[in-house]
Amino acid sequence: MDWNYLQPVEIFFGNGRIERIGELAEKLGCKKGLLVSDPFFAGNGLTDRIVKGSKGALQGVFSNVSSNPDVTEVDECARVLREGGYDFVAALGGGSAMDCAKAASMTAMTEHSIRKYHGTGESVPAEHLPLIAVPTTAGTGSEVTCVSVLTDHANGKKTPIVSYSFYPAYALIDPQLTYSMPPAVTAGTGIDVLAHALEGYWSKGHQPVCDACALHAMKLVFRYLYKAYQEPENAEAREKMAEASVIAGLAFTLPKTTASHACSFPLTNIYHIPHGEACGLTLDYFLRLNAEAEKDGRLVTLAGELGFGSVEEMACEIHDMKEKMGLKNDLKVLELTDEEIDDLVRISRHPNLYNNPVEITDDILREMYESMR
Ligand SMILES: NC(=O)c1ccc[n+]([C@@H]2O[C@H](COP(=O)([O-])OP(=O)(O)OC[C@H]3O[C@@H](n4cnc5c(N)ncnc54)[C@H](O)[C@@H]3O)[C@@H](O)[C@H]2O)c1
Ligand SMILES: [Zn+2]
């Protein structure tokens, strides 16, 4: 088996490390940074505190990033960066703030709208402002990935853009920033961690370094996610979920995600199911399906290494974990019509679907969605 591994992001991990953001800017040789965040952190005063504590390195805040950020927010953030003469960007938030900041850091160096690169296959320019990514969910792993997931609400399109230029310079992971996540956000983003690790592991592009990261991240999710959900201030559970999140990011950024992420895009776009919850919805279904078809026994081995007696036992645990945390295991509340199921099948045919180890036909998708209504 031939494989390559590359990870260009320098990672800083530990409680309280957000206070050292000024030092990181200095290390970058940058002098004027924009902090990109979302309205929650502008509202609770954290963005102001971080700017104040940055020793003058951060000089402005852009906090208009919404969940599943829109391409127009990226363009607006890029305009602020250009007009303000900023020389670096710091992103504080979940995947939404980090992905908006990644795309804006590149867009600011062009005269174009991000729409030029969103789902068009147009290659992304290499030039960009350096980025320090600070996650507040555990989470997307976006702080170490070369992916920016954006939505064009006006054109009904949610899709990732992948580019080497989206790798942050530094990932600063401070588990204490995740304590304020409400239980529903902890649950959804935590299941996203599991989806990244599991999909990276079974992806057609899997390779040994990412497999090792995936296994480690999955062990932590099975051990600590429910604890973090029940006890938001449990330092050990929060720290271990933050660790799982960044390591799951390493597990999927090269192999890429597969069927569960492909199906999540219409579920989020049309039915507004949060990203992690939408990915988790189909995870146990695809685990059973992929395991049934595999010839090399990788998933049977994985289930054993995670301490399960069988793949079926692992799939049931994923289902039960979602149930206990109030995440969706079906789509009954949506009362889907036949036409709506047709749309879900059609729009799930996203490039990530072709990265699944088993070919996913329209019939498989239809049967799956019908079993959930
Ligand atoms: N770039 C990648 O590699 C990658 C990977 C997976 C998902 N994504 C994308 O990331 C986005 C989802 O990101 P997310 O799941 O981290 O959620 P998010 O960034 O959309 O945040 C969800 C909500 O949680 C709130 N929140 C975040 N951290 C909080 C905290 N510590 N305390 C209180 N509230 C907090 C936010 O304000 C927001 O209201 C989606 O667009 C998804 O497609 C990107
Ligand atoms: Zn995800």
C-alpha cells in the first residue's frame, strides 16, 4: 500500500492558552489582526477580552458569522480585511467562524467573490493571510484541516472547498473555551467528531497515520462524550473531547469524509438540522452497510479494538448514545413526502459519497431515508 502524510499546522493545546494569542501573532511576525467570531462570543464579551489580552496584536472584530456561514459573509469579512489593512486573521468559534475566516483570508488577497471558487472546481489561489484558528466546539477539527465548508443560501448550495491555502498557521486549542457549549451543541458537535474519525477510517483514501488518529479519537468519544454532555464543567471530559476533536481532524483531512457527510448537506440545508446531528443521523446505518460489504475485515477489527464484541454492538452504541443525548435517530417529525425523499436522494449525491468504501446507489439512499420516516 502506498501512502503520503502531511500536516502543516502547528498545534498548541492546553487550558488557558488563549491568553497567549499575542505571542503567536508575534511568532508570525504580524502586527494587525482581525478576530473573526460569531454573535455569541461578541455578546458574552469574550471577543473583547481576547482583543484586550492580545498585547495590541488584534485590532478589530468581525462577529457576523452565522452557523453554516454564507458566501456573502465571507465576502464581507474579506472586504473588512482588505479595507482595514489587516495582516493576519484569528478565528474564534466553531467550524462556522473558522471556515469563514479561512475562506476570507484567501479572498481578501483577490478581487473576487468566494463564489468564484465555491462548488465550481476553479482552483483556489495559494496567497492568503496567515490564520490562527481557535476552536470553541469539539468539534469540526477545522483548526487543522484544509477544508472550508460554505453555504450559498441564495442558490441552495452547501459544499466544502478544499485548498492547501486553507491550512491555518497555528491551531490554538484551549479546552476551557468549550465549557460554555450548551448540551445540545456538545452532543451534536461531539457526534461530528465520531463521524470524522469513523469516515476517515473507512474512507477509500484511508492510510496508517490517519487510521491511528481515528482509533484514538473514537476511543475518547466513546469514553468522554456523554460525560461532557452531562457535566459541562467536567475538566477531564472537556479536555479529552477537545483532544478527540483535533485528532479526528487529523484523521479525516487527508482521507476525506464519506457518505454520512454527503447526506448531511441536504439535511442541514433544507431541514436545518445542525451539522453534527445531521452527520450522526446516518452513521450507524452506514457502519452496518460498509461492514457487511467489506472483504478485508477492517471494521470488524476496529470494533474489537474499541472494545465492542461486534460491529453490530458498536452500531447499537452509536444509536444509543444519540438517543440518550436527544439527537435524531430518524426523520419522523419531518413527515417527509415521496417528493421530498426524491430530493434528499438526489442532493445527497455529493462528491463525498464517492469516497465511501461501498458504492452508494440511489436505491440504497431511498431505502435508508424511507426507513427513517
Ligand atoms: N472545515 C472543516 O474541516 C469542517 C468539518 C466539519 C464541519 N464543518 C462545518 O462547520 C460548521 C459547523 O461547526 P460547529 O459544529 O462547530 O458549530 P458552529 O460553529 O456552527 O456553532 C454552532 C452554535 O454553537 C455556538 N457555540 C460554539 N461554541 C460555543 C461555546 N463554546 N459556547 C456556547 N456556544 C457555542 C455558536 O455560537 C453557534 O450558535 C458547519 O458549517 C460544518 O459544515 C467544517
Ligand atoms: Zn463534520
